[in-house]
Amino acid sequence: MIGTRQGMQQICWFLFLSVAAPICVSAQPIREQSVQAMVAARNAMMALHMYAQEHDGTLPASLDDLARYARPGELDDSAFKYLGNDKITVEQLLDMSTLAVIHLDLSLAFDLPADEFSVGGLSVPVAYADGHVEMHPPEVARWIIDDSAAVFTALADGKELPERRQMLADLAIIHKALVAYCVNHDGHLPGSLGEVFPYVPDSPRHTTMTEKASVLLTPSQRKRTALPLEPTAEWMDRNTSYMYLGSAEVVLDDIVDPRRVLLVRTKDNLAIDWFTREGKPMKFVGVLHAAGNVSITSVPFARALGAESSEVLGAIVDGEGLPDYYDAFHDLRVLTGAIKRYAELHDGFLPAHLGDVVDALPDDLSAETRHSVFVTNQMMRPGFLEEELTSEWVHDHCSYVYIGDPRVQYSDVQKMGVQLLLHSPLNTVFPLLQEDANLDPSRMDVVLQAMPSGWVLPVDAEWVVQSVAESRQAIRELAER
């Protein structure tokens, strides 16, 4: 995703507001007017998704259609502009966090004073397809709007998207082909990317093998490459625009934190020229994660995350220890699954202690993994493997914190929306790779929390402390019913 901390700071200050009056010229402070405009734009995106849900996923044809799902008078077509149309479905929208859908007319830009939330100057709110809103200078908003308008036009006409968007669409198709390949090969990834093109799903643009093979080339490379009438995997491996990090020894479902691990990315020499949200030109590549999420990111960050992903995939192949973050992520996923299985075996009730789930661990775990799943890499000791794995052993050595209550049923915890049952130790942080404000790779210290559903989230320690307090209170209320 293209974005910066500064961009996030520009939107955070309005996220908790829920009431907005119609936009109008008044004696209100300029900051208050801009807040109203941002809230109206955000509410418009909520209305858009409500409209789509009731119209088979189709977008509204006009701002008037959208306004029927918003507050009366909130979406004045003299103030707001809408880019979508009813020939497009929500499902067709890729990389929604960078696709503008609604914006305030650029002539109505707010001249904001500089403060802790923004650098000040002329700004307009732009609402994106994923529902978030950002303030941009008119010149930055202009190229974001023009790019997004070109995307909607191409989608509506069935034509090729602008290059970076088409690259993302192609990567999404490659993921579908990878999944289809895995289904036909006992879950294993292909040995090379060239092996997947026969599994590209049929579509009006992909009927012949040559057309399917073209997905493995970026839009610009397709224009200057003559594909053979009968392409082979070997030819595609020599000519593809993408680097492939997987191997035939890896089972797709075994990849830890698949939303982070890269499988495919554009080769560095085929990086495209694009701009950051602040209008700074940079080189970007498309990336495909194991879970199927695609994005465009800076070359330095793609290199760093690619190297990390290769280490994770290599550890899966070699059966050696995962990097610390991924090891803890795996542990929490396994332990949450064991808690669920324990509940299924005990009339739906949670265990009293994490040690109670020893007998509910997956049957296919190795003896070594059965011990190590309770302990972070930093706390693992060689002698542990020689000791019997019992509830008492877990009580003495477990790294992870469990907050469940044996009087509470697992299903009630889910219904109540409890934020977590488990988390990694607060005194052990994991340096998580991320993009900094300049889109270069940097590290942010995180801990991990596991939701009852099994979803594991990297967050800062302060967030976990708050989540633990709220979750303990919710569990206590359930226990005292």
C-alpha cells in the first residue's frame, strides 16, 4: 500500500466523529468546516457499500443514487464529485486503499492552518474505496483523482487498466492460478512460476494459452514481447516479468502469516515510475502475498520483505526454526486452535489454564513442536525437549499469556466480541518490517495478540494492555452471568 505516517496522521483526528452537517459556507472555523467535509466523505463511502450490498455488488450510477443512502443533504453535488458508475462491481476494485471514489470539488479546498495534525495549506478531502479519507493539497488530489477516474473508465469499458493497476489485476489472477495449481498438486506450490499459466481462469481476455501466459508479463513488457503460440513453462520462466519465491516443497496452507509473506514480485528492472501520496516520484513494484493480497510498494521495501519471505519459506522447507516473529505467530495460531478443540471436547467451555490444552494440540505436530509451541524462540532451551510435556511443564515454562475462564463458553466469547484470549509476552518485542515515511524499510517493535477466531495481529504493547483490560472485563461479565 502506498501511504505514510503523515498521511495517517492527517486522517486520524476525525475518525471518531459520527455527525456531520451539510457542507456550507458559514462563519464556522475553517477547521470545523473541513472536519464536516471529511465526515461527509467518509459517510458517503459507508453509504456506497450499503448501496452495493443491496444491488448485487454494483456501484451507484451517480451521486444522486448514492445520496439516497446517506444523511439528507449531506452529499451536495455542487460540493462533492463521484467517480464510480453502475457498470462496475465492488469485487472489481483492486488496491482499494489507493482508489479515490469521492472527493470535494477542488475549487472548494480549505486553507487550513498548520497544527499537530497537518502541515497546513490548501487541502481537500478524498475518500477511497476501502472507506478511509485523506486530506490532500489540490495538486496531489488532482493526479490521484485522474488516476482513479482512468481506472473506473477502463473497468466500465472492459479495457486494460493503467499500468500499475493492471499489474495488480494480473497479480490477483496469478494468485488464482497458483491456488488452482495447488488444488491439483496436493496443496504444494509450483516449482517455478512458469508452471502456473495453464491454470489462469478462463475469461473474455484469457481464452488461449498465449493469452493466459501473457498474465506473467507486465503490461509494458507485453507490448514489446512476442509470445509463442504454444508457450511452455520453460519459456515463461525465462521471460516472465516476475520473481517467484516459492518452491514445490512448500504447501500453501503451511505458510505462516500469509498476508505478509511474498510469493511473487515484479523484477527490479521492470519497476514502474509513480508517485508517493506527497507527489514524490519513486520506483514501485507490484507484490503478491501468499494470502492473495496485492499491492504496489517501493523497490527497497519489496527487496527487504522479499528477503524476509525467502527466509520464512526456506525455514518451512528445511524444517528449521522460523524467524522470531513468524515463530510466535505460528505458536499463537496453533494454541488458539487447541483452545477451540479443547472447548469442543468439554461441552464448549474454555480451559482454566493453557496447560490444559496439551491433549488438544494437533495430532500431526512433531514432539519438538509440541514443546516449542508454548515457548518463544528467545525463551526456548535445549533441555526442554527432554522433559515430559505436561500441564505442569506448560505452567512453569510457557511464554504466552492466556486470559480465559473455565466458566465461560468459547462460543460466548466469540459472540461477545472479545478482542483476545492470548498474547505474546509484553517484555519480548518483535521488530516488524514496515515502510517508513519515505517508503524505505524500517522496523517497528510489536507484540502479538490472538483473537478467539484465531486471527493474530501485530500491535504495540500499549494496545495489548488496553485489549487485555477490555477482554478480561468482558470475560468476567460472561462468567458472572
